Amino acid sequence: MFDKPYLYGETIPQIPPLGSYLPILPAGAVSSWLTNNLSPADWVLCPFGSSPQAALEAAQAGFRVLMPIHNPILRFLVKKRAAPPTWEALNSALVKLASSYKGEERLKPLLLSLYETDCPLCGRKTSAVSFIWDKSSREPVRKICRCAACGEESVTDVTETDLTKALAFSDQSPTYARALTRVVSPSDPIRFQVENALASYPPRSVYALFTALNKVTGFSLPPSEQTHLEILLLHAFYLCSQTLIHTEWNGNENGSEDETYREENVWFAMEDALEAWTGGPQMIPVTTWPDSPPESGGIAIFPGRIKDLTAQIVGFPIRGVVMVYPKPTPEFWSLSALWSGWLWGQEAADLLRGVLSSRDLDWPWMTHAVQITLDELSEVL
């Protein structure tokens, strides 16, 4: 049963949504091990709740997966990956958002205008794909364009007009204040941690994201359509964070990844969700524990930590444990608190209050979290 010290799997899967923060496994590593060692419909525990890929693969192979997930963003991700929207449905949500109004202007041209620049090749106006910022000077230094007029792609230095436009947005604006208040109240003692998380976004991104978010929260739509809009927003929250450092533009092959970051065009980031979130596995049943998925396979999500689940499953017929350690990106947790509040309000963000209360999301913090999970597992095993 334990004769193989390493499970090779087959191929590296396509990078999933939020993939920079998730552990990525060779496809087939989980399903082949379970199939060789357990029986169909057996219960499998994924105690860390950190790998949607592992849970989905196990469920698709015919196993029932119990997965404690304390993070609302990860719960949302598992549910939407188990029942991925069609490209047409997600595009319909994007079109609805594009045609909504802020004042007298439609949302899509308004957001694109925030990044408007002169194409360096044909001279006509276009909306830049992204800007590369220098961390030390706190200014954009390069721009990446895919011109809507001539169709050419370019990477060039920013102009004075680009610089003025980018620096016109402030972290002291009413939009910034709303971005904080969606997560915690002004008097909350952990507000400083939310401010630290929010600092991972350029002020222009905050303005653009909340211009879109304000429209979404103002819609009165069926739950499925609302969910599609939330997918678009979450993907933009993810892509537009400065914590996704890009090193390919700084010319340093050794990777000076602290020197620059990339400011993404918020509208193009939402368009990117059409490919990132659609397709995937066949529909996989997902229930909320203690409701059980069918014997043909599925996922039961416990909306909490393993320590809160332990007493309920001591003696429960767990036949296998798949431990996929979280990727060492503690900043994902503070961003998850931010994103949860933005999408669903302070009550959702409060579930991650313990994360926001920690002043140092670092290796010792992460090691301690892993150790606690393993200690809880000993009772179950």
C-alpha cells in the first residue's frame, strides 16, 4: 500500500482560478492512489481544505470527500469548480455589467477610459492592458498595449500623460474608505490589517474594482446570475493584486521580483475570467456537512476548521486521508478576508478575523497552522 515514496501522476493540469495561491499537483496522482488502495464510495478526508484540485479529482474518481474549508473564498472556488459555468452564461453576465450605467456613461467604456493611452505604434487612443510600476519610485514606468485600432502589441515607456493619469488616484478617497468599510468598521482594532491588505492594490485599481462592485451589489438578480458576476469580480480582485509579482519586464534574469509589480486593466481582468473559470470536470455533487454526497462520488464541505469537525468524525468511516499542504503564501489569507468582505460584506470577512488579527502572516504562522491541523488529525486517525 505504501510501496511508492512519490506519486508521479500524469501531467501538470491547466492552472486553475486563483492558481498562484493554490498547490498544483500532477493530474491523476490523487485519483490513482485512491483507486489502487481504497474502494469506490469510500470516505476520504482532505483536512487542510487547501486543494480544490485534489478534492475534485477524488470525487470524480468515485469517492466521497469530506473537506473542512474555513476560507469563504476557497469554499466558493470548490463549489464553482464542481459546477463550472458555461462560457455563454459568464459572458452574458459580463455583457449585463458592460451595459450598466454609472451616471450617464456605460460601465465598460468608463473602466477602459481609466487606462486610456496613446498607442506607441499608430498614435491612436487605446486602453492599455497593464502598467509596470517601480516599487521604489511608486510610479508606472512601462505600459503594455494591445491596440484596439491597429491590433499591434507593444511594450514601451510610459508618457507624462500616462504618469499624470495614474497618479491622479488617491488612497485617501471615499472609494478607499468604502473598500475598508466593506470588511471592517472604522473603529475595529484590526482595521490596520485590512489597510495593509488593501495596500496591495494601486488606487486606480481600487476605484475601478469598486465602480464595478457597486453595480453588482446594486443588481437584483437570480442567485445563479449573481454568482456569475461574483466570479468576474473575484477573478479581477485576484489578477489586480500587487502580490502577483511579475518579473519578466525588469530585464533581470535573476528575478528581482521585489522591484516591480504589474497593474492590470480591471475590465480586461474580468474578461479573462471567461476562459479561466469555464470548462473543467463534469458536474460533481457538493453538499454541506453533515449531508452526504451520493455513493457515486462527491464533496461534503464543512464550513469551518478541522478542529471544529473532529468531534463529529471520531469513529466515522474515514478510509483515506489526502494531505495537500497549503502553498506557502500566507498573504492569500489576508486577501481572502478582503475579497470575502468585498463580495459578501463584513459578516463573511469576520470568519477570517483570526487571520486579520495576526500581525505577522509569515512562515512561523503558517507552520503553526499546519501543526494544529495535524494534531487534530491524530484523534481522527
